[in-house]
Amino acid sequence: MGSMKEKPLLLTVREVSSLLRVQRPKVYELIRDGAIDGFKVGADWRIRRDSVETLIGPIPEKFFARVWREEEEMEQEESFA
């Protein structure tokens, strides 16, 4: 059964780091070297999902299921605050 959510267009440095199994400085290096497309939003970086998929192939749906689960948990914690 498919997910109702679509894969995000943008990923965080933390997500890309987890996906590639590298430390965050390596993700910044990949952006700097042009291996993946990233840009700053304020103090944070966002990386285009399609540039990561060009590097490694399609990102498994189960990766995003974990990301969505973490987001839902954060939203629930914020609603209790």
C-alpha cells in the first residue's frame, strides 16, 4: 500500500547525512564541490532530493516513512507544549 504523502523536494543536511551514512561536514563538502545541489535558507541548508537521487539512485520510500514519523512526533510534542 502506497503512502499518501509525496516525497519532499528538499532534504535537510541531517537527512542527507543519514541517507549517505556520512558526517554532516561531508554533506557540506558535497554541496561545495557541486556533487549535490544545496542552498541556504537563513542559517539552514536545503538539498534538492533529485540531486541526491542522481548521485545514489532512487531514495527508498521507507527512508521517508521514518522522516514523516519523526515530523509527526515533533508536531505532537509541540502541541503539548
